[in-house]
Amino acid sequence: MTIEGLEATKFIDNTCTITVTNPANSALTIHAWNLRADEAGCSSTQALLTAAIKKLRTGGDIETFPKESFLNFDPCTFIRQDEVESLAGEVLTADPDGLHECTWRGTSSYVVGPFNVSMPTGQMEGQNILDVAGVRALEERDEDSCSVTWLHRKTARESFEQLRVRVNSHDGKITVDEACKRAKDLAELVITKLPKP
């Protein structure tokens, strides 16, 4: 199957998912899905991708965001590599992952963030409440990583831009306590650099 001249892959299971190569950057793909796994669901998914491809080809934005939105920034350049290194150790690579996420891999840990997580879930068991640069945040630990999550700005009645920084211990080379310290320090850096909502 093709969409706007691009090879596309359709997968139907419990949803209808269609993936195409991004015409603006062939190293990336775009996918969309519909919870309806029937012909009508696949039709609307294809129509959505068609509109997105046309916008990308004309250089237009698919969606515009307010100036205070994190979605206006490239996550791999929003925090500079030297800033990540000063707080989390040596960085060997920094690679985009999806539209709003960057992964910095280092010798002792790797950092993922900051990225949009969408609908907030509220505090869950095993999470600690922190104050990070005057912002309420949640810290969540597991056996080899720690993440700090906070709400940046309200986008609609029940939706927020929620950002998260996660630090993994990279095969136990740092403790979870150290991963949490690094995650909190990086979250503070992001918060202080973000435009205020």
C-alpha cells in the first residue's frame, strides 16, 4: 500500500495501525492508529496520515503550540550535552527517540528525557513527592532507574504537558539513589530553562 506516493505498512489487530516514512526525514517514520480495527477505522487513519504528509511536504507545521510549550523545542538540543555531562556524567551519544524525547548514553548511566507524557495519572504507590525548582514533581524508583515527572502547563480541560526525565543505572554502574539525584538535578535544569506557562 502507498499513501501520497510513500510505502506504507498497515497492521490490523485490536487497532488499525499504519506506518509510513517521514517525507521530511527518511530516517524517521510516522504512524497513526485507530481503536477501530475495521475498514472505517483504517480509512480515518489513512486520511490522517495523508493530511500529515501533505503538511510535512509543504514545510507547514502539523500543529502550532503556544510559545511556552515544550513541544516547540528539540529535546536533544534543549539541554546541551555539556549540561547533561555536568549533572549525569560522560555522554557518548545523544539520539532523538520519537518526536519529543532524547536519549543520552554514557559510560555510567543513560538519560532519557525530557518528553511529553500526556495525561497525568496523579501520585501512584511507590512515588515520592518532590519540590524541584519550586515545582511539584513525582519521583519514581525501580531496581535500576529513577524518573522525575512534573506538569509543565495545562493544555485543555483535563490535559497537561507532563514532562519526565529518567536516569538508568546502566548495568548497576551507579546506585538508584545516585540515579535519583541525577534525575532531580536534570529536571531542575529543564524546569529553569523552560518558558513559564
